[in-house]
Amino acid sequence: MRRLWGILIAWLLSLAFALNTGRELAWNIFYLLTAIIVLSALWAYANVNWVRVGRFTRARRAQVGKLAEEQFEVRNLSRLPKLWLEVRDFSTLPGHHASRVVSSLNGRRHERWIVRTLCQQRGRFMLGPLTLTSGDPLGLFRFSRTLPATSPIVVYPITVDIPAFNPPIGILTGGDAMRRRTHYVTTNVSGVRDYEPGDSFNRIHWRSVARTGRLVVKEFELDPTADLWLIVDMDRNVHVKAPWHPVERNEGPAILWKESRRDITLAPSTAEYEVSVAASLARHFIMRNRSVGMVMHSRHREVIQADRGERQLTKILETLAVIEPLGNIPFSQVLTGEGQSLSRHTTLIVITSSPDVTWVAALRDLQRRGVYSVAVVVDAASFGPSLPSAPVLTELLASGIVSYLVKRGDRLNESLTLPAQSRT
């Protein structure tokens, strides 16, 4: 800007000098300065135009502990070279440094680069917009052009492999067959029917085929085991968090690819730990063909009906990715209200950081009704000023309810493997 003001003042002085003296040299200086200003402005304007910038995202879904990858391309559509171009990215994804300066881009050429970002925070973020900036060789003018196109990306919470979790799959409480047909292959065969195009070959009942001489397939019913429900406490009054910022990763792409999930540190927040525990447990049981549902009371009541399969896991992870602790209903009231719709032999896993022992009484009442209950307690006192969780664990032990304790800095796979009653 100082250079521009300087040359404009020189241009005005040369014009005044030429008008007062009328000399040819003075007019030549004036014409020279005028040509420099005009050509510099045109050069800077042309640098940010006739340029196409594209960004290509490999996937609109990522997960904490994994890499989000984008490829950028800057293409010069004109025959004139671009001296330099600054591509500035305004994405909201933490740690996503996609800005770059492209130098010496010849006519009809392009330049590409890949940006890999290690995701450290769950949520829904925006990729873009972009701002393209350039100028002239003398640095007199600087023009910018905004590319407002944006695209969302959802970062799922981290999930860990749990070696074992009580109750084991083999001894989960069950009941009578539910008499509901399902497209899953289960242990309950309800009958047979003729083969139809699209039926899997593992459904063929070969004894019926040998007896009838035509293809016959089996029909299945749901397993006689009850559904499993996760209830996550999103009461704003019990959650504790400490200041935290994502760690800046200055290593190159090759180093980022070697990042291990065990190097990811969860944000020091009870809500983040609860969400990660819920995501890990949902994945643990769905991968074992369990029917899993989830309930949370945040700003609104969030309910995901019990179901199986990868699609169900995706629904749960997408909900957990954006949930925030904005509820104002005590967890004991949530358990009492939601427990009315739970049938006998349902397995209930509650995840909470509430130090109030009243929710244990509500869980104990559900246990008397035949609802098998497990509690995962996130110790809020390890995150900041809060009441200790020892009275809650004592009350759970006295009620005969299996409980797990998770503290700040714990590895979730270890904390969710050994019950709190077995830990010294």
C-alpha cells in the first residue's frame, strides 16, 4: 500500500511538472508512470481471474484418530503465466491447514497438492470457502477473489476395540422368540419357502431341496435375546470440562500416516468421554450382531430405535458426532421416564458422570422389573471441581449392578474391560 501511495504521489507530481513546464521529458516521465500503474493493475487483476480452483474430498465422513484427505487443484485457464497466487482456506475443521502459495504457474498449466488432516475433535465442520489473492510484480496492487463454495464433513467420535465387556454375548439374558421375520441370518428358523432371485445361497435348505427337487430357502426370526439400549447422560449440570486445544501437527503427510490412535488424546471433558464410550460400546455389540438402540436427552430427546448392522452403527455415530451436553433433566428422571418403555430381559447400559446417587435407585427399580443393567461411570472429579464418584460406585455395588469406572487420561479399552468392583 505504501508503494502504491508513493507512485501515485510521484504520478501527480509528474503531471503537475509536465503541465507547468511543458517539457517533453516531463511528459515522458508522466506517460511512463501512467503505463506502470495501468499495466500493474491489469496484471494483478488478470492474476486472480481466468483461474479455476477445485477441491476434491475423498469422503465426507471421518473419525477422530483418522485422516481427512483433500486434493486441491489450481488451473491457469489463460495463456499468460501467473507470477504468484495465494490460496487461503477458511475451513472450520481443526488443524486443517490447506492454504498455500502457488508460484510461477505457466499458461494452460495446473498444480495439485494433497492435504491430510489428523482429526482430533468430533463434530460437523465446513470445508471452505476459499480466497484467491494475487498482485503485480512491483507490489502496487493486490486483488482478491472469494470462492464461496463449501461442503460439510462429519467427524465421528473415536471408537476403541473392547476385548470383553460384561455381560458376555453368550450369557445375555433372553426370552421367548419375538416371532418377527428378519432378513438377517439368525439361529431361529421359522419355516421354508421357494427360492426367489436375490436370495443368498447360505439360506438354501438342502434337505428340502433333496426331498422336493426344487430350490427351497429358510426364513428366519429375530434372536430370542432382547434388545440392548444405551442411555447417555447429557445433563449440562453434571458435566465438567477443562480448557483444551487440538495439538498442532507440523509433520509431513508421511509422518501423519503413521499416527496411531493411541496417540490421540481425548478432550478433557466428561461429555467427550461419555460419547466415546457410547460409540465404542455400540460398535462392540453391533459387530457381534446385537440389536442396539440409544437414547439421549440434550436440547431435544434423541432416540435411535434398536436395530442391527452397519447402517445402525452409522446412525449412532452420526448422532454422537454432533450431540452436546445441553440437557436440563436430571439423569434419575431420564431413567424413570425411559424405563417405562423397556420390556423384561432388555439389557440397559447407562453412561453418566453424575455424582448424584438418586439415579442408582432408578436403575435398581428397573433391575427389579427384569431389566439387566450395567453402569459406566465417568469420574467427573478427575476433570475438574466436582463431587467424587465413590458414593455412586458404592451404591451400585450394594445394588448388585455391574459398573465400570472411567477417569481422565484412562485408555477406554482397558477401563471398559475390567469392572470397577474388580479393580483395586
